[in-house]
Amino acid sequence: MAGRILIVEDEANIVESVSFILRREGHQVSSVGDGETALARLRSSSPPALVILDVMLPRRNGFEVLKAVKSDARLSAIRVIMLTATAQAHDRARAEEAGADAYITKPFSNRDLVEQVKRLCGT
């Protein structure tokens, strides 16, 4: 069985698309639409294997969520893929410095997303 994945994204069409792709690969997928809810979910339940995280989110942006995840001993092992429309080199570098495991820009290739998930989840 593939891993559990949390999608943190505020655009419903992207959540629907990514969820479909990952469920087809055998993953258990859930989603939240803002950074604050993402952190609450991660802290209150058994952490997922992977978080797919947008940068531009309501209530807490993706960089703030990433920093909080990586600085929390209970959550720091969670793999994080940034999936975002922000393609600037400084944003990519900021994500990598904060501990992101991958950085995929929108629009994205389904194949690239699946490959990164497989690489990070070991499936």
C-alpha cells in the first residue's frame, strides 16, 4: 500500500486533479485549504508520509508551514513537495533552504509529480 499524503492547496481544481492522480497510484489522500488548518491537522493526527504544499495560501503561506513542519521534532521527517506557481529562483532556493524535498512549478506534468512522489515515498 502506498503512503498517506496531505495536499495543502486552496484551489479546488488543483486539489481534485492531484488527488485523482495520487489515488490512482494507490495513495490515501486528504486535503486542506490553508496553512493554519494544515498545521493543526499535522499536529493533531498521525502525520502523513508526504505533504504537497502550495506557497500562496490563506492564513499561513507555504514557507511558514514548511518552516513550522521542519522545526517540529514530531513532524520534521515528513517529506514535503512544494507545488506552486512561484517559479522565481529565490523562491526555489528559499524552499530548499527551509527543507523542501522537491519543488514543482505550476502548470506541472502529472508524470513529474508521480515520479517525485514515488522517489520520496519509496513506492
